[in-house]
Amino acid sequence: PGAVLVNIARGGLFNKTHVLNALNDGRLGYLASDVAWQEPVDPADPLVSHERAYFTPHVGGVTDASYQCMGAIVAKTAWSLQADPWLGETT
């Protein structure tokens, strides 16, 4: 039933009252969100407890692979800064 709304950007990008109404009347099939409109989220909020709404605590992209990638980027950046003439000679 209806569309699927996926929000991984910012919690304030959608009007939660409109989303709840759309879920309730079937215009929206599901909500999946990795962000919230306020922190901490009130567990009694009807959108949070809706049977077709799914939330992760803004860690949906945190995996072993993402940590390895972040580590590689930090190492590469640190290595390149070591050779930067603007920083002076480092050893």
C-alpha cells in the first residue's frame, strides 16, 4: 500500500504529522528513517510506535566495512599531510 519514504539525511525534512496521517490512511506504505526530528525520541510518539515505521539511531551505515573505509581515508589523509610543504618538515 502506498509509497515508501526513506530518510537518511535530516529529521526535519518531513512533517511528521503529515507522514503519520499518510501512514494511517494508506497513502504511505512505510517509513524508514535513520534520523529523528528530536533527540532523544519520545517512545510514546505515535509515529515511533507505528507498525509500518522503522527507525535506526542514526547508525544505519555503521558496519565493519564502513569503519575500515573510514580508517583507510584517515590514514591516507594523514600520510598526505605528512608530505605537505605548508606543514613544514615532519618525521
